[in-house]
Amino acid sequence: MWERLREDIQCVFERDPAARSIREVLTAYPGLHAIWLHRASHALWRRGLLWPARLLSHVGRWLTGIEIHPGARLGRRFFIDHGMGVVIGETAEVADDCTLYHGVTLGGTSWAGGKRHPSLEQGVVVGAGAKILGPIRIGANARVGSNAVVVRDVPPDATVVGIPARVVRETTRPAPDAKRQAIAERMGFDAYGLTREMPDPVAHAINGMLDHIHAMDECLQTLGERLHRLEGETGEPLPAPPPCDVIPMEESAQARPEPPGNAAHSRSGP
């Protein structure tokens, strides 16, 4: 019991930089209070004391603004930040290390009995106002964007946004092409931020530019090899091409001379 309490307090400090002290966490975090009250109501529910369990759950809702059905199954180090308006249904399952923000609903879509609420695997983060509906599964370490409405399974390590929610990024994606990465580094771009899976039109445009530069480099290299063979056949030296190295952005900024007008203004003073 004391180990669980220490875990609950520690996960608040790990996931909320606004937490300042243990006293503050114990007294001013309704998400923590709701989880503790749920553990008591869930224990009553499992022992068949359904009405007392529902009554305690109702008291917890009145005190914290968070409604967790006593039948829901919550894992360890589960954190509800802010918490107001969170609703977790009877057959919902939340694994370890999950995080929910205010206004999140883990709800059902059917009046029939049985499993009708979602299951969250380990490490899932659900943004403010998101709705996850039905007996679906959210894969481990997935991210659900704020105000998204999720009605289908989400693969592990994915990020979903929108209504209805769609996958916009998967963390487990292949590494960028080595040549594209080398060109991007020479030009001052972060190649790992320029992947085809990102829904950013600017990133796609830069990717296209890097691919085009890559193709031009290969063409120039092939052309140079053929010219060298021609030089060897004719015995006449060919003029050397001008240098075409890409100057990194930092070096280019340092080498750029200061405009004359700025220098004169700095000498003259106000």
C-alpha cells in the first residue's frame, strides 16, 4: 500500500513540472484523490458490494469532478492531470504509466452488456478533451491528440488526431536515407525532423528538395566520371570545374560582412 502511494506521488512530480512539494501534491491534485477513492470503491465492487461502491464513486465525483466507475480497472502510476470532466466507464481498462488530461472520456457506444469501453495499453497519453469510444484498444505508448474522437484501434507508438481520429505519425518508422541525411546536415537541417510520415507540407517540400539535390549530385558524379574517361582517351586536359561545396548555415552567417550602413550607424550613436 505505501509503495503504491509513493509511486502515485512520484509520477506526479515526473509528469507535472508545476508540482512543487509533497504537501501540495497530497492536498491539491484532484486526479490523485480520484484514483485513491477509486481503489476503495473498486475493492468494494469486487466483493459484491455494488451499491456502496457506486455511492463512494459518486462522492468522489462530487469532490473531484472526475467520474470513474468502480468496475473500471486502473494500472499503476496512472496520472490524471487537472482532471475536471474525466469520465471512465465500467469496462474500461487502463494499463500502467498512462496519463489522461481534463475532459477525457473513455466511453461506450452500445447499451448492451459485456465489454463496451476502451482498453489503454502501457504508456498511453490522452490529450485534453479527447473521446475514446467503444471496445477498442489503444496500443502501447500511443498518443491521442486533444479533442480527437477515437472509434478504431490505434497501433502502438502512433499519434492520432482529428474527428474521427486518424494516424498522423508512427514513432517506429525507418531511419532517413543516409545520403539525404548527409545533405540535410550540410545545409543546416535536422534530417530526423524531415520524414515522409510527418503531416507537414513544409517538411515534404524540403524532402523533395533534398531528393532533387541527391539526384543532381549523382548525375554530376556520373558526368564527371565520363569526362575523365574522355580526357584519358584524347590526352587533352579538361578545365577543372569550380568548387561547389555547400557552406553550413553557421559558417555562412559568420563569413557574411556587415552592411556599411549598419556599421556607420553603430559608430554614430543615437
